[in-house]
Amino acid sequence: MKIDIKSGGKKFSVNFTIMPSKGDVHLAAIAKTSKDLDELQDAIEARGAGDDMIGTIVGKALEKKLKLPIDVDHSYSGAGMGFKFDLYSIANKLK
């Protein structure tokens, strides 16, 4: 999945591999190639801060594509970024 990240007045295009994850995390997003990882690092450096906002940007792109609410799992300790479906919001839609 290609995601455009605007950071520091520049636009960075990063391809992510989205895959199911084990445990509490439902999806994991990992930069597809080493070139994409370099582009992601450049986007983080251009922000001049941590990478928390990058996870939010990727999460919003997933929400838009899936049309389901997604939460960023900031405690995810695997490679890439972890995401959870907002199961309460999904349950409310099914009422």
C-alpha cells in the first residue's frame, strides 16, 4: 500500500506491506523495501521529532481504505507499526 507522507514541506512516498499480526495487534505495517525504509526515515527526520505522527498518518490511510476505525498501537514492539481495529466502534455500527 503506497502512502504519501507530507513532512517538513516535502512529500515522501512510502510503500508498506500490510500483514496480519499475532496477539492483540490486528495489522502490522512494514516498509516494503530498503528504499522505502530510507524514504520513511527521511520523512521522520524532516519532521524533526519522533515517529508517532507517522503511525497516525498510516493509520488514517488504512481507515480510509478499509472504511473501518483503526487505532495505532503505540506499545507495538515488532518491526514496523502495529494497528488495532476499534472493535467498540465496529460493534456500534452493527447495532
